[in-house]
Amino acid sequence: DIQMTQSPSTLSASVGDRVTITCRASQSISDWLAWYQQKPGKAPKLLMYKASTLESGVPSRFSGSGSGTEFTLTISRLQPDDFATYYCQQYNSFSTWTFGQGTKVEVK
Amino acid sequence: EAHLEESGGGLVQPGGSLRLSCAGSDFTFSSYSLAWVRQAPGKGLEWLSYISSSSATIYYADSVKGRFTISRDNTEESLFLDMSSLRVDDTAVYYCVRNEYYTGMDVWGQGTTVTVSS
């Protein structure tokens, strides 16, 4: 099975900061990677798919990059609404879907 | 806007059974693949099961294979998860999701809580 590893697990940042989260796959997944945002007590929300395509309605301060085994999610200027937990997910293996363990973006 | 709503969660004893349901609305339910994802308290997301639009293709995570059964009724626009031999570590919020081939899991329900405890 493909394993997904995110880093860091927790990230402390301030409003206006540029934030980068990394996700690594245990084997190549091409660009079959999605990013989700989850706030406490709420369902996850799709932010990005195919590694770098922004879901409709998601602010342009979010961007994604990478292919193969290494991927990044970047928030160009962190806003108060962005404090949340972020998950990557591979969907290259179309019989199992694997999430990273999550990265919590907290107030510094 | 597409909407999914789960129901059926609750408290069940270890070894017991439970059926979760998920109602879809505002999209062509029968055209989309669906899945169940869960989140244990304070933990990350875990994919559990997938079902194609026609029910022809079904997959399960190893953690639930043989204990959980996914099914759907396109005429009723409903998705189901039949859970048996429940264990304490099945305690989680269970989410119904629309699972698109190209875009991933693009629509999520609000979740239903399952607690397995004696």
C-alpha cells in the first residue's frame, strides 16, 4: 500500500505569513494528489486536486505543486480563516485511498 | 450545490452491528462513485470503502474487510454502510463522500458519530 507522510505535524504561524506543507508518497503517484482543509468539528473540504488544480471557490492564496513522490501546499499570505488542519491524499492507486496524518496550522 | 447527509450513528456494544445511511441531493446521484471515510477522536482521516456508480466495483480497506459492507440504492439516492463485529477502535465520525475519479473526494457529508463501548 502507498503511504503518505506529511511534515510538519504542527506549524505555528502568524497572519500574513507564507506557509508551506510537504507531503511525501512512499512510491510514485504521478500527480494524483488532493489536499483537504478541516476545521474543528467540521467535515473536510477539498482544496486542491491533481496536485495543483484549485477547487472552485478556493482562494488563490492556496497553491499546490509536485509530482511523483513529493508535493507541497503553500498558503501565500495566511489569513485568520486558514488556521485549520490540512491533509494530503493519494488517489493514484484506484483501489485504496490514503491520507497523510495531517498538519495543524496554529496561531503563533 | 451537491449535498450528502449521513444518519444512523449511535452507541453500540462491542461485537454489535449498525447500519449507516447517507442521502444524496442536488446532484445526479446515480452518476457518481461514493465512499465512506472515518475519523477516530483526535485522529486523522481513514478511507474505508468505495462503491462505483453502478455498484459493479467495490473496495474495502483491510481494517474493515469482512466486517463492513457498502451498498447503494440509486432509486432512493442513498448510500449505506452495514457494520458488524464492531470493535472499540471503530469508534469514529463516519463521513459519506462523493468520490470523483479525477478530482478526488469533492463532496462530504457532515458526518455521523459511532461509539462502540460497553
